Amino acid sequence: MNYDEFIERLKANKDFGNVMQFFRDLKGKKVYYFSHDDPDGISSAALTSELFEYLGIEYKIFFPSNFALRKSDIPDNDYDAIVITDKGTLKEYDDFYDPQKPFLTIDHHFTPAVPEKISYYNPSLKPNSYCSASFVVHNIAAALGYRDDLTDLYAMVGMKGDWVIDPAIDMVAPYVLSFYNEFASKFPNLIEKRNDLEPTMFEASQKSVTTLLSRYAHDLHAISGGAFQFFYNEKDNRLKDIFQPEFSYRMLKAIRKQNIALAAIKSEEELLDIEEFSEKAHLILKFFEEDWEKGIDLLSTNIELKKMEETRVFLYMGKEMNLMPMLGSVALFDFANGEDAIFIMAAKKNDIVHFSVRSTGGNLHSGKIMGDLAELLKATVSDEQKALISGGGHPKAAECNVMIKNYPYDEALSIFLKQFHDIKNNFDKEKYGV
């Protein structure tokens, strides 16, 4: 099955057809659009905003720092509809339901409970459909007649950023295979294995080769702040007035203005040295690499817990360092020593509690564990504060954040350790397994 056939099959799906109609119905309306501030969210935003423009839809774009959209993120009531990408398929989004103001979330994360009132589309909720939000948006755009080489690149960058593909080790999620194969045959220069490039944060299981696609996804993660607000405004006066997620979004979209021939690209510099973005992009990358060097050693203070479902479990508890989540991805493979392993990092930074999980694979689903932890933590706060706690993610990468100032760190740890004990002693594959 090729990608065109994949799209035709989607068109026959009722849920997908409803999403296509949702976009068609936005014409003539003012849309407030929100996306996640990581490479997948940034790529989704580039594609979605261009789809809006293609369809003649007026929109304003926002990149809220929290994962789950909150009502406080909406600046005013001057909108006719809300669309969000890569920010969860969360039950609490039903609070946004308004029959006069349609609400759609396009997503790919596991969630313990889906909304019942607002519209959503998330193929990853079904078995064997793991993908990225950028890929989902690409499906919608292609079905509506908007597709070219750059929209293909957007989707690939998002998939690489969210570990859906890794051409350096020939890993491709089955659900995206038809699209990936088409891209690989058209742009082999972007996915060929190269040993003359510096390894990226994605080179966890091996560091011998990487790809230009991996290098660019690495750069976009660093420049955007990676959804963890690793910002460098105070490091240099030249960065003081930029908001890195919005800066990286504009930088990605600016590739179109450069008329770059993707098939001829030989270095990541060709994607970075664009108009007014080059100097600041390289400056952010410099500070990112410095933080990476400092942080990798701190994670060596982890402790190893008892094995769970034939998976080694490592736990880091302490103060959060910059780049903690992605540092954990790389450090984990060193700790695992070739076995299946999961690395759970629990940290407190600026009075905010943050759990981050990275896994080599195996039998444990990181996203399900963090989604369940979020629900356990929500049970300890008032209804008004529940929206400040979010959790979930993918089989190999997930987060849980408590954005409540002065939430007791020791209580969060205690709840996690009890959860861990319960999972270990009464493992429920459907609830916690891959």
C-alpha cells in the first residue's frame, strides 16, 4: 500500500471524514490555534497554519508553555473555533465545550480517558497506529489537497522528534511506513546513515552514525526549548526578546521562502542559515550543547530499583537540570547495558514537580504509567487545580508535570513509589503494558 492508498482508506473512515469536514467548515471563521512547543508540535504548527492559509481560514497561533490547554491560555473571546495539535486528547477538554464555538484536538498521545463533548482525532488510541501529531496533520492536509515536499519534511521532522522513526537504526513505526518509504526514495540524502556528522540526542542506542534528518530534529528541539522551556534569553542580549518556540516555528516555515531543493541538501547548515534566523539559532545551539555536557554527569547519581516485567528500572531523584528528559534518553542506554530498561526521573525545579520517563523498549509503556500517575496526583488536589496536573506520552517517552506552586515534592514521590509497588506486584498489561 502506498501513501495515496493510505489516505484513501482514511477518507473512508467516519472519524477522519468528520475531521476533514471540521476543517472545511472553518472557512470564514476566526480560529485560535494552539500547539505543543516541541519539534512535533512545531512541525504540526507549520503544517496546520499552512493548511489554514490554503483553505482561506483566518487564525492566530499560540504555543502555551503547559502541555494541557487551559482556559487561561485563551487571550480573549474573539474567536469562532479552537484547534489544538499535539497537546493531548484529554477528558478535561470537555470543559471547553461550547456549541457556538467548535473545539478540535488533533493528537497522538495515549490518554486514560477521552473527551465526550468536544471533537478529537487520535489514531494512536487504536492498536498498531503509533505515529506523531505532524503525521496526523499531514494525513488531513493531504486528504484536503494540500501537500508538497516541504509538508512532507514537516511531517518527517515531527516523527523523528517524537521517536516514531529513526533512520539511523532502520526503525520505522508500521503505521507511517508507506509515507516513510515514499520520502526515503525521494530524499535519500536526508535519511542516509553518515559517520561524518556529530551524534544527536537521538543516538542513544548507538553513536556511530546519524542522519541529516536527525541533526535537524535535534537542532529544532534545542532551538524551540524542547517543550521544557529550556530558554536562553538571559544568556545573551541578542536573545532577550525572542520566544524560542515561536522563533523555531517561524524558522521552520522560512525554509519555504528560501526555495531550498530538499534533494540537494548536504548539510544541516542549509536548513539553519536562513535569513534573520541564523545568528540566533547558532547561539541557542551553543548554549544547549554546554548544558548537555554539564547535565549528563548528574544523572549518574540514579539508583536501580527491582526489575519489573523483565525490565531494569532506574530512578533519579533530585533537582532538575536543564535538558533532563533528553539527557535521560542517552544516559539510559549506558545504564541498561544491553537489557530492556526504563529510566524514571523525578525532579523539582522552581517549585514545580516534574516526572520524566525514558525507555529502551520492553514490556512497560511509559505514557500509560505517567498518565496513571497524573490521575493519582489529581486525586490529591481541588477540582480547580486538576487542570494544572498532566501526564502521558509514548511507549518510550513520557512526562508528568505538577504545575502547582509548592506542591509537596515528597508527597509526589510517595505517590509514585506506591504506584510503582502496585504495578510491580499486580501487573496489568492492558493498563501499563505495551
